[in-house]
Amino acid sequence: MATMQVDVVAPEERLFSGEATEVYARSLDGEIGILPGHQPILLALAPGSAVRVRDTGGSEHRYDVGGGFLEFKDNRLTVLADESGEAGDAGQP
Amino acid sequence: MPGAGELRALRRRIRSVKSTQKITRAMELIAASRINKARLAVESARPYAEMITTVIRDLAASGEVADHPLLAPHEQVRRVGIVVVSSDRGLAGAYNTNVLRRAERVAVSERDAGREVTVYALGRKADGYFRYRGQDIAETWTGIADRPRYRDAQEVGRTVMDDYREGRIDRVWLAYTDFKSALTQVSAVVQLLPVDARELEGGEAYPAQFLFEPAPDAILEQLIPRYVEQRVFAGLLEGAASEHASRQRAMKAATDNASDIIDDLTREANRARQAAITTEISEIVGGAEAMSS
């Protein structure tokens, strides 16, 4: 099964790093799914949208990134998230 | 009884030094635990910083930088802003002094060049320092230096970017403290705006078949402000880690110093006690001899 290296990073922390088989995101034009071998792309994510990553184990991770950018090249997919997407992160001391 | 008053005074001083030592030790321990959290925050923020820089550099190498308002230097530099990262609270050794002096040097050299200077103060200490010296302060933020969050950096970044775009300031410096290690923190000044074109060199141009959505210049338009915010955030995080490291060192020195003082005072108290006993014995012996003779 083809995989790609996926990194989802937010300003405060790295949210995901590892091999994945599928990534779904929403651009300004609509929903986009990226599989390994996709055409190289740099796109702006729709404000308030989420990114879903299916890892090699088949489980899906959802990140409420709230916007940002997605780049895919050389079989590496990078999401520059605007937010960490965790509700209640203000609760930390 | 001679010496008793002196003894009581010494014991009182020992008690007072001991209670001060309890406070400095507590502050030392708190600072030590915060250093680790602050260092972790610096580390956690690094991947985003590296990746956004790479993307911007690659776009720049593709010739997309053009004339973004945050990249283009203003023709005439009349008014300069300095963002100063300091702490809200003192007792942090030389942490504030160093970064404030550094910022002051920048202010002096800009003023010598005939430019006006305005300060964006982060932390109560920067505000106090520059206000006391009659320096114009554009804005002050407190309550964020201790444990900065990204949204705080966003607010600071947006304020200076707005002021820059609207021509209220023509250049922005960021003065902060670089956390090199737990033992070494160095004050640093970097140019925040306009974004130095040299920072964006060295990228790999995007190949022709690359798909952009929206167009590359529109993407860059959105990326640049985030890049500036992220740099403010990095300065805040480095500053926070440095503040805690500095405070820990200062409080450790104070605690050690208190131990020395307690040792000295205890020795003195023992001597006074011994002197009092000796006097008492010689009085008793003297009294007994007087009666027997």
C-alpha cells in the first residue's frame, strides 16, 4: 500500500507526524482528498475547516485547524495549521 | 545578664533570614519547574517555524515575492518601532536589565540618525523602564510574558503590522532574550518589519507543474503575516524560557547567600551564648569565694 509522510504542524505544537495513506482537507474551492502520488500542490485551507488524516493503521485523525496551508511535494504532505484545534487548551496551568 | 540582649537580637536576625530563605527557595523551585515547560514550548513551536519559512523561501525563489507591503521598505524612515520582550515581575537577576539596555541602545542609535522612536512594551518591566525615561510608548501588553500563547503573539504582530501598513511606523525591531541554554541567555535584536529579503533567500523554486490554489501571490499574501506573528511568538517563547532560567539562578544565589548568613549569625550567636555563660560562672565563683573568705 502506498504511503506518504504527513506532518500537521500548528504554531504551538506538532499535531501529527508519520506515514499516512489518505488526507482530506477543504480548500477555498471545496473538499480535496490527497493520496500518495498526487500532483504537487500548495493550497490555502478554507477558514474554519478541519483536516483528516488516515494513518497506515487505518485509523482516522481529525484536526480542527481553522485554516492554514497544505503542501504536497516529493511524497511529503505538510499542513501549516492556524490552530491546534483542541477545545479547552486554555485549561493548562 | 550581659550578652543576653545581643543574643536575642542575633536569634531574631537568624529567624528573619531563614524566612527569607524559604521564600527564595520556593521561587527557585517554581522557576526551575517552569524552565522545563518553557523549553518544551520553544521546542514544540520549532517545526511550524521551520516549515513556514521553507514554504515562503520556496515561493520567494519562484519569484513570487514581488512587492508585498510587509516586504517593501518604506522610502523614508521617519518613525521606528521597537517591540521589547521583558517580564512582568522582577527578581529575575539581570534578565530585564540586559534586554532593556539592548533596546535602549537601538533607540539611541535610531534617534541619533534623526528618527523618532516608539516602543511596544511586552511585560510590565519594559513599560516601567521606558515610561520613566519619558519614551513614547505605543502599546503595552501585560500578563503574557510568563507563559505566552500564540494568540498573544498574533495580537502583538497584528498591531505592529497594522501600524506599519498604515505608515505610522516605517521599521520595526524586535528586542528579546535568546535562550541558548540554562546557563546562557543572550539579548538579541532582529528586524521584524519590513521582513528582511535576505531571510527569504535560499529556497528551492517550485517546479512548473505545481498546482497553486489560489494563485501563488495570493498564498504569499496570507503567509507573510503568519510568518511575522510566528517570529514574535518565537521571541516571546525564548524570552519566557530566559526569564525563568534567570530567576532560578538569581534565587539560587539568594538562597545560598542566606545559608552563609545563617551560618555566620549562628556562629556569632554561639559565641555570645558562650560569653554569657562564662560571665555567669565567673560571677558565681567570685560570689562563692567572697562568702567563704
